[in-house]
Amino acid sequence: MRQERTVYLHRWIRSELLLTFAALFLSATPTAAQQTRSNPESLIVPGEIGRTGGRIVVSLRAEPKTLNPLIATDAPSREVIGVMQADLVHIDRATQLTEPALAKSWRVSPDGLQYTLTLRKGLRFSDGKPLDADDVLFTIRACLDENVHATQRDLLIVGGKPITVRKVDAATVVFQLAKPYGAGERLFDGFAILPRHLLEKSYQDGKLAQSGALSTATNLWAGAGPYRLKDYTPGQKLVLERNPFYWKLDAKGNSLPYVDEVVFLFVPSADAQVLRFQSGETDLISRLGAENFSVLSRQAHGYTMTDAGPGLEYNFLFFNLNDLGEKVSPEIARKSKWFREVKFRQAVSAAIDRDAIVRLVYQGRGAALWGPVTPGNPRWVNTSIPHPARSLDHARSLLKEAGYSWKNGAAGDSELVDADGSAVEFSILTSSSNADRTKMAAIIQDDLKELGMHVQVVPLEFRSLIDRVSQTKEYDACLLGLASFDADPNSDINVWLSSGETHLWNPSQAHPATPWESEIDALMEQQLDTPGFAQRKKLYDRVQQILVDYQPMIFLASPDILTGAKNDIGNFHPSVLEPYVLWNVEQLYFRNEQARAAR
Amino acid sequence: MMERPKLVRWIIVLGLLHAIVACAGFLAPYDPIEQDRDRPYAPPMRVHVVDHGHFHVRPFFYQVHERQGSFGDFEEKKSTTFSLHFFVPGARYRLFGFVPSRLHLFGADGARLYVLGSDGLGRDQFSRILYGGQISLLSGLLGAGATLFFGAFIGTVAGFYGGWRDALLMRLAELFLALPWLYLLFALRAFLPLSVSPMKAFLLVITVLAAVGWARPARLVRGVVLNAKERDFVRAARGFGASDVYLLRRHVLPETRSVLLTQAAILVPQFVLAEMTLSFLGLGIPEPEPSWGNQLAALQQYSVLVSYWWIYLPALAIVPFFVGYQGLASALHVDAPTEKIEGRRGGDPS
């Protein structure tokens, strides 16, 4: 109690002093006043020392669906939640390694089954109420509750059993795992600690999944992130203000964040976002296509465009390898036979000009891919995977070995025919809203024409494309991209496990359909509970090698993460992990507040 | 009679324009779907006659290269010149769809000349506009033809026989006029099999266009037929025992001729535009086959819109055709009444 009062007094004096200062020199709003907290356990972050004040405006592709971290699946919601919430242990977006967050330290038991986390002292939610072990327990309980349908639930089930949490004291919690977890404390990244005092009632009423609407009253929503809810205008914008109780300090002991407000504008199209940024309405931009990036770079005034290098998105072509049963038409059965032939897939891979894809689609701002791990994830990429140049001769010899031959087609060109003499023709689905992938498909179509394959490109609306791939399974081949959310193999585990829903070429199998798929299953399960990076790397290298050998996905290219920011924004260091530009939002600041106020 | 030369003039203009597109294979230097991956979005290249102060009798051009490390930033490499040759062999094509040939109006050895630039995959824009015109114009002509056929048929039946047939067909026509046809097309496309070959897609676009377009000409034809069948000479012929078929053929249908011709001149450009709209939205002719619509589809991207002006050129290509057809329509319109009164009433005894 006493301590609380001194903190308050201290803060009050500081505010008063700074208020005068601000009125004299900056004519900033009183809320911009700095507050140095006497909490000795605040996290001190390195970086340029910034100045307080101003507002950062960014655009979101769509209105976030929710502020509730448990049920958010859409990218805009995740982006907003990222600046409003905090987790126990955080993955640093720059180094891709874990760093202390709400937990100042953690200890792992020798058997790898017990994680003891110590929380910082004096932590508060953005409404000023304290954050302690009870909130952690509440969060984990809510995540594991089947009625809540939390998106993080799967991650909390390690070795088939849910993680259990025990409170030792107000600042110490122990997590008990059924099996060792390979990625270790990375587990705790992404678990926003929820305020029990605000949410317990709706949880007990079974309404937790409904809470967190954007229209929630500002005093009924809180988090431990750098910003808190201020104002929401449906269809237009969401305004967040700085959380005065945030637990990070800069190297000089000033409390973070620097910027008073973060405004998210809802701007539906990528092109409209570009225009807003160009006209100076927004301060930061990310998720840019290469073509828009070069448009912005060419006419840059007042802002700087940054190419952060290859991200974690991988684009690939895959064939329909589903077992379609007995009742399929002979035509589909024939196609299915081609697609199941490993040499056929290898030949397609050998014939694709990946360098042309990078150059024509990404204007050189990307990397050609031969495996699933992009150069944006240097720790996990298997460097022994060869990068063969395009070779039509190699492709032809593979096809010849598999019993294919060529004959003169109707149009005077040579036509590939299978062992039964029927011409090889199939269609590739792409998302009609993704100009990049449609262009990739056009390049592949032309590449495969040289092998004598007749390929149709079918742009479909994204939802009906996903429906065909995962539900009706009526397609030949499909071009898609996936972006890992973390630079760790576990983030893509649902893609590689044969039982996974995103095991796109043959999803949700009861038993692995092929020996190599079952080997991948075994390796992925094994790396899941192998502690130690070196061991896990060896296992995941093998997974990558199998994927390259059998080509269930023909990996094509990975685009660079392209971003831009106004020149007067300091500490701007885009990362290749999401959120690309707002990951260090608490450190962003305006170098020249006066210029900004005058505008 | 004064308007006759005007009509002829417009017909000559349109004939020439169509001939240019029909001879696309000969006039276009390259295969429209061939990609040149080193030269995406190359700007239109210049043809020179003076090289380092020396005058060349034969026009020539320089090959363009992307500046090192850039994208879409081309410069001429002046060390080598490529002479332009006329009537040269090149890519295979079929003139008018059936005469196989390799002869092209112009071309060069060892380098490609992009008169109107190249698109995002390095395909020759000039060749694509010519070939794309074939598809766009053909779908306009066929679509208008089919529409007029259905429209004339339905309008004649409705007008000539009247009664419940008239009521039914005209209500149906009103229904079709009220339909939001763009959404109808979206719905139709969704029902189609996945891989539609370019040829099938083309025929489908035309069918769809004709299926939704017949209502307006049908109503016009019905009006003319209603009017014509009440004329004295038609009544007289009927009194003399002429059959319905005879009446339609000799007296009623000829009356509709001017309406149909004017409609045709209006409908063709409308259908060209409809095809372009469909292809622009990705519902028409699929890539890689060119059509004016799918060439313009690249402009949906802001970056293309502000960076590469030559991608707009297919939109310019339609202008002379539209002017031609509009001129023809107005010439026909002015021409029609005089012809009807003098030709039908006085001159022709039938």
C-alpha cells in the first residue's frame, strides 16, 4: 500500500514537471508527458532513445473481427492484438530467439517436463489492476476449455495431454508437461495473459468467446501490451492510446511506449493502402507487393522503403494426391496416376524456371526455393539441399524413364503422352485475387508447354479454391502459398503431418498413405519432444530432404518482406516475422514532433 | 440518296479495320503467347535510320536491356544494330484460321522488336493487340449475329402471331432486360467445369452474350412486324389467300431489314465491350490467349496503372472500331426511311 502511494506521488510530480516543460517547448498534449516508473523490475530494452508524443497511423486490410486473443484468427485482429497484449516469454522478431517478457526468467527441469516461470514484480494491466499468477492460471484454463474453442488450444496439448499449471506464489507459476517439448519456451510466445478481473465473469457464464468485440467499452477491456483501447469508429478506424502501466523502459529509464496513439485505419485494398501511404496519411506500410514497392520507391519523398529480405512465406505447386476411391471417372484416375508418379513430379520441378518467377513476379525481390524453409529462416534451412538450375533435358529424361513419350500434336508442336498414349493435360488452380500467383501460374504453364504438357490456368475465388482443395478434392493441381508464423518447425507441423488439415496434397489422413509420409510423421513427432537445437535440426533437415526427394509440393519462391516508413520515425527495424513493422511499436518514435504537429 | 456515299465510306473504313485484324498473323511479327523473360514491361522501342551519324537506307533498331540490378528500367544497347526486314519468315500461324504460313510483314534476325512494348511476361504487345482483336471482334460479330437471329425470330413470332405468344414472349423479354446480367454471367461461370480450353471459353462467352442480349432487338422487331402486318397490301395479300410463310418472307420481314441493320451496327461494339468486360474480370478468354479485355486486366493493379502506359494501348485499339460502327449506324439510320418509302411503297410491286 505504502509503496503504491509513493509511486503515485512520484509519478504525479514527474508529470507536473514535464507538463510545464511540454507547454513551454513542445506544446504537446498533457498525456504525452513522460512517466518514469520506479519499478525496478521493468524490462530495459536497448535501442535509440526516442521522444514522446505523436500518433502513428497504419492501415489494416480489413476491420479486425475481435480484440479477444483466444478466438482471433484473421491477420488484422492478430496485428491489433499484438500491440494490446503481452506474453510470458517473447520471440524477438529481430533475432528470432526467445527473450523474457512478462516472465523475467524461467527455469527448465532436467527432464524437460517442468517450466518454472517467475513474473516481474509490479506488473499491471492497462487499466491499472495488478497482473499476477492468478491471471496466468486463468488464461491457461480458458485456453484449454473446449467450450471456448481457443485457437491456441492445440499448442497447449503436448504429448497428447494438456499442460497443467500450478501457482507457487503470486509471482511464480510452474507448467507441467506430459512430454518434453522440443521448441522449449517458444511455447509461451503468443499466449496473451488475460485480465481475470475483467473476464472471469463472462468465462463462468460461458460467454468468453463472445467478449472482446471492437465496440467493448474501454474500461471493460485491458491487456499488458504497450497500447490500450481508446476509440472505435465502425468501418473507419480503431484508435489505441499508450498504456501508462507498460513494463518496458528504454536505456535511459524512460517508460515506453513513446508514441501517444496508434491509429489503425481500415483500408480494404492493397492499392488503396499504397495511395494512403504515398499521400502521407499513414506512417508505416507493410505487406507490400514488389510492384507497389517499386512504385513507392521511385516516387519516394518524405519516406523510406525498406526491403527486409526473404520472409517465411513459401509458394508452391502441388498435385492432387488424394485417394479418390473406386468411383472416380477414368479420366481422373488417369490423371491421378501421373500425379502419383514421383518422376513426373520431379520432372515438373526440373522444368520450372524459378529464377524467372523471382524476376518477373517479385521483380527480383524474393528468393527461389527448392525446399520449404526460406532463406528468411537461416537457423533451420537445410543447406545441403541442392539448387539445380532449370533443366528441360533432365525433365525429359525423367519422363522417359517413367514411360512417357512424345508425339506430334495437332498444332504442329510435340505433345507429351503417357504409356497408354493419352495426352498429358491438366489444370492449375490459383487464387484470382492474388496477381502474383496468377503470374507464377502463367510462367509455369509456359515452362511445361516446352515439355509438351497442356496446362490450363484456372483462377478461382479464394474460398471456392480452398473448398476444392480441402473438401470436394476436385482439382488437378493448385498453386498456393503459406507463411509460417514462427521460425520454428512446429509452426508448420500441420502441413507436414499426414493427419494435418493443411497437409494440402492429401489432408487429414487416418493413416499415412505412403512410406515417406509416415517417415515425415515420425520425424516431426520426434523433433517435437527432442530438446536441443542440434538434434532437432538434424531431424528437420531430414524432413526437408524427404520433401525435396518426393516433391509432394514443388517449392517455387519466397517474396521479400517489403515495408516503408516515414523518414521521421525512429527505431524502425522491420523484421521478417509477423508483425513485420509493429513488433517494436513501443520503441517507435517521431524524431521531429514539431514538424508533425505543424502539418 | 444523298447519304449513300457516306454509308459506303463507313463500310470501307470498317472493312479495312477488320481486314487488318483478320490478317493479324501476317502483320504481327511474333507469336502472341511467346514469352521473353528478359524483357518484361519493355517500353515501345524506337526504329532508327541514323546510327552514330550514319544514315541507313534500311531502318534498324537497337536491342534493349534492363539496367543492372533494376526492374523495368531499360536502355538501348547501341553497340549492335538490328536491321528491320520486310516479308520475313518467322513464327508459324494460320492466316484466317486455315492457311498455314510463316511469312510476316516485318521482323529482324537475332532480336525482337517491340513496336508497342511488351507486357509483364515479355510478350509482344503489338502482336497481342492484333491477335486479341481477332477474338474480341469475332465475339462481337458472332454475339451480335446470334442476338439478332434470336431477337428477330422471337420478335417476329410475337408480333405476327400476337395473342398469348406475344404476351408470354414480351414478358420474358422484360424479365431479361431487368436481369442484372453481370451477376448472371458470374453465376454461369461458376457452374462451368474447371479447365475450359480457350476455344470453349470463347464460344461460351459468345453464347452467354447472345442469350442475355436478345430482348431489345426482339421488342424492336415485334413493333415493326405489328405495324407491317396491318398494312393494306399485307391485308390484301392475306385476302388473296397468301400463307403465313409467304407473307413473312415477302412482306413483313423485309420491313424489319433496316431496324436489324441499325441494331447490328449498334450491337457489335456493345458486344465487343461486353467481351472486354468479361475478360477484364477474368470470366472471358483465359490466359495466355490474348483478347483486348484480358490484356487490360493487368491495369487492375495500381502499380501497372502508374508505371507502364503502353499497357493502355488495347483500350485505344477499340476506338476506331467504335467510331466506325457509330458512323455506320447513324448513316444507316438516316438512310433507312427514304429507302423504305421509295423502295418499298413505290418501286417494288410486291
